[in-house]
Amino acid sequence: MNKFLLKALVLTSVNIAFFADAQFRTRNRMDKLEDFDQKTVSWGFYLNANMIDYKIVFDPRYGMFENHNLVSSKESTSFGAGLIAKFRLNDYLDVRVEPGLQFAQRELTFNTDTNSMYKDGSLTNAPFIPIALTDKDRIREIKSTLIDIPVMLELHGQRWYNSRPYVAAGVNYIVNLQSNSDSPDDNMQQVFRSTTHNFAWSAEMGIQFYFNKFKLTPAVRGTFFMNNEMVADNATTPPYWSAAVSTLQTRAIMFVLKFE
């Protein structure tokens, strides 16, 4: 083991030991921010890192071929930030509104060349002239700027020294500022369209740590869209893209750091 790594491990171990001793020791321990949770309303902010991708339900005709899925989603990491407004209900329940701005970039790959077999038309698609799909046609890099407004009910236990565990769940209203939903162009012109206004549900768990000046909360949150985000291509566009997907829904796992 090199000296730098050894020093880093020792320093990390010392910091963890010091943090644990300061937060949980019983000898000469002082409760911090004892009246903080008695406030009817309190404020804060948060930072978060995301792992985000799409859940896809494939169209059985255009999205699958010989039991193979023709569309795939590549997950990516992203980040965001937002504000916190907490409304106290009682000793165990709070309502939280946490509006934030999330940035994401995902990638969809359409390996739908075999859909050329439907060039003569079908019940769901008019006749079309087949095209040879290039990498530019197959791959869609989808950038999203999301205004996320979750409203969550938080259930927490009693304080254990200077910490308190909690779980929370709620619903989100999410606006995609880069949806392209009103664009007259579609995938034929390399423009991917999705819905602007969306709804999701979220579940979260974490531990609140109390310090002298603030409360720090590391948490893990899952957010899952409930509506179909796919906007269909124009009627004259061949069934290589949106026709292959019945339902497209964002799902994200977030690591959140809250400061109150």
C-alpha cells in the first residue's frame, strides 16, 4: 500500500472516529439544536447527485424482433440543487416542499433497422420508404433541465443523541424545460420530443444529524415518473423511433445532502 493511500485511510478513520464521538458519546454529551424541530416552519437547501435512466415498455411490433428489444437506454449521472420548506404537523410528522432544478443527460439507442419490413404499411403505420439508419439516426442524446417540485410527508423517530432517522414519501410535479414537445420537427430531423408536464412519486430515507449551527441530512431518494413521456413522431415519419416505444418513463436514484 503506498504512503499516500495509507495517510488518506488514517485521516479518514480519525475523522469518522471524531465525528462519531462528537455525535453519540454519552459522557458530557450536549444535545444540539434542541428546539429546532419545534418550529412550525423552517427552511434550508439541498444538493444532490443522481443516477438516472428510462424505463421502457416496447411496442410488440416495432420495438421487438425475435424476442430481442430494439431500443435500449443508457443510464448517466447528473446533479441538482434546491430549497427546503418544512411544515411541522406533530412530533413525528412533517410536510416538506423541496423545489429544485435537476440537470440530466440520457442516451437512447434505436436498433430498429428491421422495421423496414413494414414498408408496405400496416394497421398502425402508413407505407413508407425505408432508410438505412446511421449512428446519427440510431442514437439520441437527450438533455433535460427539470423543475422538480416534490411534496413529501416525513415520518421520523425520536432523537437518538444528536441524530434522528426518518422515512418520507410523496408526489412530484416536474416540468421538462427541454422537452421539445411543441417542435414541428421529430426524430426524422434528429429531434427527440417528450412531454413537458409530468408527475412522479418519490420515496426517501435518511438520518438527520444535529450540529451546533445547522442540521445535516444525508438521504437516498428514488423518483419514478407515472406518466408516459413519449411524444409520437409525425404521421409521415417511418416507425423507426417513437413507434417502437409504447411507454417511456424516467426513473432516478438520488443521493441528497440537506442543510437546514
